[in-house]
Amino acid sequence: MGYLKRLLTLLKPYIFLAILAFVLLLAFTFADYVFPYILKLIIDFGIEEGNMDYLSKLVAIMFALVVARTLFGYFQGFFMEMAGQKIAYDLRNKLYAHMQYLSFGFFDRIHTGQIMSRMTGDIDCIREFLGFGLINLLLCFINFAATVVILIAMNWKLALMVMFPTPILVYIIARFGKRINPAWKEIREQMGKLTSVLQENVTGIRVVKAFAREPLEKSKFDKRNMANYHENIKRAKIEAETFPLAELLSGMNFFLLTILGGYFVIRGLITIGTFMAMEMYISGLIWPVRFSSWLINLMQRAIASAPRIFEIMDTSPDIYDLPGAVEMPGMKGHIVIENVSYNFPDGTPGLKDVNLEILPGEVVAIIGGTGSGKSTLVGLLPRFYNPTSGRILIDGVDIINIKLSSLRSRIGMVMQDTFLFSDTIKENIAYGKPGASMEEIENAAKIAQIHDFIAALPGGYETRVGERGIGLSGGQKQRIAIARAILTDPAILILDEATSSVDTATEKEIQAAMKEIMKNRTVLVIAQRLSTVKNADKILVLKDGEIVETGTHDELITREGFYSKIYELQFKGQEEIMKAAGEIAEGTGEREVT
């Protein structure tokens, strides 16, 4: 009942609409209760007594009621749907807005498909109940009570005999409500898992096709789809055990009324008009019970969806502004990392007691094997995660005391896994600075060596890119991402394999152009290319979450430590290739001159 109460609070902003719809629904239903009484009068006084004037008046009243009932039905349906849609609109907006401020840990834990399922299917379940089911469920109780009173008032003996199967019917519907709730909970969960498989497949379709793994993906989807199918079959079995039995008991009411009512008419205990009116009123006894079984279904679906929605709403961000957090508009980029360790949620160490100072304007290259902690280290600077222990200072201020918006606006990032939005190239570049002028956008693109490519497109900067940048090469996407980072004019620039998808010639062009941009900025570069590493002011070598070596390229080579081993295995080959390429280029140039 806790989730039901919380769902009802969603109606508060639209309580006037809900009450208006309910009042109109009552008026609509009231007409249904007047019809049988008018029919009784038509038969008993109009037809049997042959009073045409009286009959005409009753027919006119009935016609007016039909028109009024139609209008009531139209407006109550409209207002009811409006209330439901407004609730869904608000809930989606609140959920989406709340997710923007949740920490990375939440998105690491909850699959994208689960989030999509909750934002769509689960919210629709809540909308259907609050916008339609709740009001009609209340009306069912009112109808049932009103019908019982009317039938007893007409002839209490006949009414009690006819209603004999009704308590059994009520018990069956109540039992159905308890059984169907767990079934709907499992169905919503399975639907979320099914959506996750679908989302993952669509996102990784290139990998699937590259490795010809379509049969495996079909098998994974079929497994989840089959689980969803089985849960729905369980739910259908519960419904099949309930609804036909409810129909049988409902039919018993009509059967008893026909037999016993006919007997009462023959014995002169009731009139034919009363008998016909009771035949119509009995549907007001049966319909609410039968309809409530379907409405209980709606309610249980909403209650099953509620915890999935409120789980997100109740999740507090791990990363947030502390009271008294300050702005840092004039950030210089002096970074001090003191005794910083970080453990992943499962307890696995990511960084171990890292100590480091980076002066303003320094270019620091970070190298290390897979899982050494390179991305984890740079991810702590914009507070994507908080250190498990230790602290990070920028310009002498602990970053937990800097407002997130201010901190992140002064840090530019270009990640290895480049993401572009389904929008124009212009909007993608200006994403971090929405008010940027066209001149600023073009300058950033020129620095990233992507302006000429964009200018040659038919739509220029207004060209729309496909989902996740599909339609552009990896290098083109990465250069747009570099332009996006440059445009924000960051004090600290983080490049995580930022030129890994461009060729050597383009990388040289980008690096040459970025030399001016890097002036007076602190730059952290995760790179595997020799040219980037050699030109750094400082090189950090990470292994198993620890800094094992620090120094310049020349200093580290002479130590014959971990860096020199990496150099021999990886970088020296690059150096020889670059020298050979240079000699070939010089030789070609001499022949051309000759």
C-alpha cells in the first residue's frame, strides 16, 4: 500500500482535473440508473394504462438523458485522459532531470535498456491507472453500493436471493488482486531485461556483423524473449482461472433473477416494469465487480512499476555540491594530488596512494598498461568519481569544495570513445558553449584540423550527423570532439587517446596547431604514440594503480626502469618507422627537384 499512496500523490497537482472528471463520470453513470426507472414507468403506467401523453413525456426525458449522457461521457473522457497525460509528462520530466545529476556509479549499475523501459513502459502503466483506472475503480465501488441499495428498495427478498453469488464473486476478485501483483512485477522486470538486450544489440550492431555473431545475438534475444513469454503465460493463467469463473457467477445473477423474478411477477409480488428495471439494474451489480477485476489488473501493473520508477527518483547522487562550495572562474590549473586512492564499487583497487603535483601550463603524459588506472586518474579531476581516500587540490582549493558546474566548465575533455549527438556539426562543436559565435566555432574546428572537411560538406556546419556520429570516420569524430573541447577555453585539458583514430600526418597537424592552444593550460594526455609522449614536460608511468616512475622522456630512458622497457617494446618501433618515413619523404623531395 506504500507505493499506492505514493502514486496517489502524483495526482495532487491535477486534483481539480481529476475531481472534475470524476463528477462528470458520476453524472454519466447517474443517467444509467435513471434509464431503468423510466423504463419501469413506461411499462407500468405508459403502456399498460395506454397513456400516450405520459409515454411521450417519458420518451422525451429519456432522449434528453441520452444527449446529456453523451456530453458527460465526452468531457469526462477528455479530462481524465488530460490528467493522465499531464502526470506522465511531469513524471518523465522529473525522472529525466533527476538522472542528469546522478553519478556515474548509477549508470554503471543500471543498464541503459532498463532505464529506457522504465521511462516508457513503466510510466505508461502508471498513467493508465491514475488517468483512467483509479477514477473508474472508485466508481465501481459506488455503483455496486448504489445498485445494492436500489435493488433492496425495490424488493428486498428478491434482491437478497438474486445477490446470493455476489459475495463469492467479490472474494474471487480480491484473491485475484493478490495473485496478479507478483506476476506483473516479474513481467515488468523481464521487459526491462529484454529492452537491455535489444539496446545493447542495436548499439553494438557493427561489432555483431564484424564477427558474424548474428546467431548468438538471436539466441540471447530469444532467451530473454522466452522468459518474458513465460511470465506473461503465468499471468494469463491467473487471469484464465479468474475471469471465466467470474463470468459464470455473473451469469448466475441473471439466471436467478429471471427464474425468481418471473415467479414474483406471476404471483403479483412485483410488476412487469419492476422486473424489467431490476433486469437492467442487475448489470450495475455485475458490471462493477467484473470491470473491477480488469481495473485491479491496471492497479497492480502500476504498483509493480512504481518501485522501478521510485528507485531512480530516490537515488541520491554520490557527487554533489557541498554547502559553501565556491566558483573558480579564474582557474590556473595548478593540480596537487595528495595520497589519493580509489576503489571500484566491488572493492577492487583502482588507484593506490597517488601523490603528484602538476604546475600550471605543464603538459603531462600518462602511460601504462590496460587497467593501470590511467582513465581512473583523469576521471577524478572533474569529479566523475570521488577518491576513496586522499584529496585533490586545484589552485590550492580541494575540488570537493568547488561547484561542479564551475569545476567541469574549466576542464575540457576528449575521450577515446568519442560520442556525438544526433544534431548538426555546429551544435556538436558548440555543445559545451551554447552561446558561441560562428567565428569561434570555425576557429576551434580549424585548430582541430576539421574545418576544411566540414566546409566541403553540402550543408557545411549545419550538416546533421547520424546517431552517435554514424556517417563520419573515427578520425573525423575525434577531431570534432577536440574542437568541442577547445571551444570551451578550458584551464585544464584532458586528452584520453584523443588522436588515436587519426593518421600520423593529421596528428602532426593537430599537435602543431594545438601548441598555441596548450600555452598557459595544464594538459594531461593519455597516449600511446611516441611523438606525444616525448614532447611532454612530464611523463607518469602507472602500473596496477600506482605511479611507478615520473620524469621526462630523456630522464626515464636513462633509468632503465619500467618506462624504458615500454619504450623498447612499443615506442622504439614507432621511432624507427617515423625516421624511415622521413627519409623516404626527403628522398622523394630530392628526386622531384632533380
